[in-house]
Amino acid sequence: MHHHNSKRSNFIKRLVVYSSTTFFVVLIAGFVILTVMGFKFDTDRQQFEQYAFLQFNSAPTGASVAVDGVEVTGKTPNKTSVPEGKHEVVIWRDGFETWRKTLYIKSGTLTWLNYILMVPTKLSVESVADYEGLSTSLVSPLNKYIVVQQFADKPSFDIAQLDMDLPTFNQITIPKKDYSEAYTTSVKHNFKVTSWDQGERYILIKHNYNDNTEWLVADSQDENNTKNITKLFDLQFSDVKFSGTGGNTFFGLESGNIRKLDTKTETVSKLLVTKVKQFSLYSQNIITYIGDGDNGGRLVGLYRDGDEKPYVVKVISSSNANSLQVASSRYFNEDYIAIADGKNVDILSGNYSTLLFSDLSSIKSVKTFDVAGDVLNLSFSPSGQYLLAQSGANFTSYDLEYKNTVLSTVDTTGSASPLKWLNNSYFWSDNGSNLNIREFDGANPRLINSVVVGQDVALTKSGKFLYSLNKSTNGYQLQRVKMTLL
């Protein structure tokens, strides 16, 4: 005889099934969420513990990684998770120097070790161009070109394009009609390249003759397109800087006053900032400057193109006024200004790129620290993440993202050369005529090759070649080493 289940029993069964399903779904979802958040069960402590994530990458890729002596699955790029604490990371690949670093990792964080530059164990120097003399050299902003000037008294400039396996070369010579006293044989001339524009086409040249100075802008692709900025505006500029990428707009410092210049329309602005000692461009239209205060001492100021007046960021007492250094950057939608006053470094943050002038008071100090000696060189990395404060052979780096301060030194037998950024995470030095590279925190220093002190260095965007300048048998050479084994 067949018995039908009662409605009550069916309801109870459905309730049990639905409750069980919901319980297991919640359990699984909770497990997934905990896993994504880095929680793992610690068998030694018999409890769940939140781990941290490490993400690895290297140039070139395909390197092996070990954390605390345990090899991580796969080759770079790869990742792993670790408990909070101090961990030793080792990365290696056949034919390259082994990379090592000890880090303190906090639970629940993501640490990117994606900047690792693997250096071959055997570096072969290749000469790619020869020069009779060597005065100055300057790499373009994105490392695509390098301009080499053989003789300071001649307006000729050799330009090499570096972003290819076989670099190409051309030379430009400033026409005599474009610079003063060109036909007067008794006049001594001195030419020096001071900067490239952001579009990597135009170069700014400072021309000294007798006791006079004038500024020229040259087109690296057409020497006949040279313009004499000083003659065009009939103003004596002590400093000129590019604004924009077209090679036509500039900011110039004239008798302590900053003006905006347009060589295309041949127009000059009113006085934008006064009592200025020195200035730099943070972007195409934002100026940071050091100037004289109204009541003595010095001040650090900010001016954005289009504002009615500048904004005073910080006033410095007269006792420390001569040791000021300023650097600016933007990182993760925040603007930063670093001010070095003697041994003290103050980092301020705000969002002045987009805010109205009345909102600039939101710029606040976010980090202050002291270094070993007076800061003589202050700079942000190209990406803006790291600040480098150098005082002789000592330097302090600060990581904006992880808020870490590290003190380190560079090898030197005499006065230390200014440290310069190689890419977003590495910088280079040429102390003792040796090119050395190391990471932002001083870790993993590598000796590359011998160089002429004071000349520029370029790592190509692909990371394949590292270019520098050195003496040769018959003069000087543009040389390179291959940073990959392919």
C-alpha cells in the first residue's frame, strides 16, 4: 500500500535541504573570501592567520624565485604568499647575477617585486660611435636619443637614436645667422645643451660669448629651424625651460621674474612670479620655485599656468636659506613636493593639478626626516614612487607607497657625483670613472663598465642595451653593453 508524505514532512525535508545548501554555500564563500584575503591555517599555531602576497617579475623574465630557501612555483612573472615577518627573497637565472633582498612583510599586504633588473654575469662592451672630442652629452626624456657635443666652442651636435638594435646617427650645426657674434673671430664661444623637450625632438642650448648669454632652441631633425629666444624677445634670461612638446613654448627667468614665452606667436607674458632665485617644471604647466621672502629668508612656491598669482608652500628662515633643494612629482593621483632644508627633508602632498587655486591650502606635510648631511641633490624617480636625497656619498630613499625610509651609501674615492635615475626603480653613479647601478634603496649594486665622469647614461626602453660614453684609443666612444642574452 502506497503512503503519500504529508505536507509537513515535505516542508521539513525542503527546509533541511535548503538550510544545508545555504550553510555549505556560506561556508565555501567564506573560505574563498578568506583565501582571497590571504588567510591560511597555521598548523603550528592551530589557527587561521592572514598572510601577505608577493608578486615577482624581472627583466628579462623567466627567472627562478625562492623565498626563505623554498622555491616558488613557476618562473617570473609569478607570485606567492607568506606570513607576516622578515623574509629573504632570492631570484636567479642562468647567465645572470643572483638578486637578493631581505624584506619585512606585513600581513594583508601586496608587495610588488616587479622592478628587478637582471644583470648578465659577463658584460661585453661594444663601441657604436667614435668622437674626436667630448664636451657634454644628454639623454632625451624617454631614452630614445642621446645628443653628444664634441667641442664646447663649436655649435655642432651629434644625435644618436638608441631604441633599435642598430642605432642611427645624424649631426646638426647651428647656422651662424642664429647666434650672436658668429662672424667675429676674436670672440670666444661656448655652447651647451641644457635640456630636451618632452616630445624628444627639440634641444635647448645655452650660448655664452664673452660676458653675454643667449638661449637657442634647435630642431634635432632640421638645423635650419633654429630660433634665438634671447634675440626674439630682447630679454636677458638666466634660465629657460621647455613647456609642452612642440618646441615653441617656454618659461624663462629674467631678472628674478618668470615669464611664459611662445616663439611661434612671438609673444611674452606678464610677470608670473617675482623674486625668484631658481625654478623647475613639475609638468608642462606647473612651476615649483625658490624665491626671496617679503620679510627676509627664502620661500618655496608653486605656480600653475593660468593662475592669477603663485602659492607659497613653505617659508624658510634666513639661517638655512642657502641650502634649499626642491623636487616635485605625481604618484597615484596625488601631487608631491619635497623640500630639503639643510639636513631636513619635508614631503608635502596635495592635489594641486586639478583643484582650484583657493583649494591649494590642502597641501599638507606627510613625512619629515633628517639625513646625514646637507642635501645637495634631491629628486623623485620618473614614476614618482621614490624620493632620493643625496648628501655626498650618503643618500636616503623614501618610498611613497610603502612609507619606508632607507639610508645607504655609494662607493667613492673622492667627491661623490650626483646620483641620476636610470629607470623607475634604479639609479646610476659614475664615481671613480665606473658606471654602477643599484636599486632605489641601495640594494644589489652592479658594476657595469668604465665611463667618462659627468656624461649621461641611457637604458633603452626595452631594457636591452645600456649606453654610456668612455675614452677610446683615438678619442672617445659611445658604447653599450647588452643586458639580455638573446
